[in-house]
Amino acid sequence: MNRAFTEKDLMCRSFQIGKFDARKIVPAVSMKIDVDIDKMLKKREELNENREVHITIYQYLLKLIADTLIDYPLLFSLFYKGKIISPENLIINVPVSVDNHVEYVVIRNPETKSIEEIAVEMQNGIRDIKLGSNMLMQSLIDQHKMNKIQRLLYKLKNYKNPVYFLGKYYGYFPVTNFGTFHVDNGTTVLSEPIVSALVIGKAKKELSFVNSSVHEVYRISLTLSFDHRVMDGAYAGNFLSDLKQSIEHIR
């Protein structure tokens, strides 16, 4: 694999530098919870037997996360100019690794969609990235071709402010899959106006003791980072607890 940085890689690094400006980094707290996914894995196998679209663990989790998240609107709110802003709808941001950088699939209103619809949307988003037609990347490429004045005018027209930018290009709640890289768990940095993000760890076998018997089960870790100015630990913890229940007691 070619590890040399391309022009596109450098554009993405420039975008990340702007996104994680030290003045925008928020006072974040992280919470981690371990979740038994055996029932979900069995249910996923059943679904894949009867559907043309292949559903991954990640895509299944995105649906369960969205269905729980919709009851915790502070988690996908925004913090801008000292105020909490409540968006009209939920938009999940899904980072996708591309060579030396990350691009993003944006899933709008996932709580209203089936698992299959989310899977198709993910596949289409990844296809657009491979074809170079991802909306955010195309915007960065367009700007790269402009002179300084043209770039400023473009940003004023198409970006307006961070809230507008997130709604159009990025989403309000990032869900990152560290399991793709065989990483057990981790946290993410938050930058205003984003107030929370979730990291999914690698699925791994662990021993479980039930009624004096030892069983092997698959578990993952879910790590939530959140802006402590916007919500308290109880709010974030209840979300993780409800999400765990949703995954472990799936029907």
C-alpha cells in the first residue's frame, strides 16, 4: 500500500487542524461500558439469511444507537457562542478510513430507518468516497483550487457558521469504530460545537459466569465522551445504560 501523502491527504489534515483548534476543545468527560453482543450477533445472522443487503455489526449497532440516542437529545445538541442549540433532527457522523486520512458518511434521521436502509446508506456513502464524490471532500477540493479571496467568499456562502456546516456536511453525533483497527477501546476529542461522540471497540471473546457455569461471550466496549458544560454524568451514564439494555436484550 502506498503510504505517501497525497494532495487529498494534505487537504484533510488541513481540515482536521482547523476542526481541532485548541480554542474550540471542550472540557470533556469519558465513560466506558462493556456490552454483551451475543444476542445481537445471532439476530444479525438471521437478518442476513433473509436479506439481499449484508448487515455488519457496525451497521446494526448504528441502528440501536440511533434508537436510544433519540431519547437523549442533549447528546446530539450543539454548543455555539455559549448557548445550547437543539437541532431539529438527528444526524450521525460515521468516520471512514481512507489511506492516510478519514472521510465521513452522514446518516440523517437514522432512528426512522430500518437496519437494512442504514446498511445501504453506509454502502452508498463508502462508494461515494471511493469515487471521490463525497460532499465534504468535494467541497475541500473545490476550495483547494481557489485563490484566497475566492476561498473566503466560498466559505461565507457555503459554510456560514459551524452549526450550518455540521447540518450540511458533517452531522451532530460522531460514532467511530475503533474495532476496524482491532483496538479494544478509546476516546475521542471534542471540538465545539460538537458536544458528544461515541467510540465502538473491538468485539472480543470473554468468559462470563452465569449460575455457577462458565460461558464464552462476545463483548464490545462503548466509550462516550461528552461536554460537561452541556450535560452531567448522570445523563450520559443513563444513555449508556439504556443502550446496553437495548443491545443485550434485543429480540
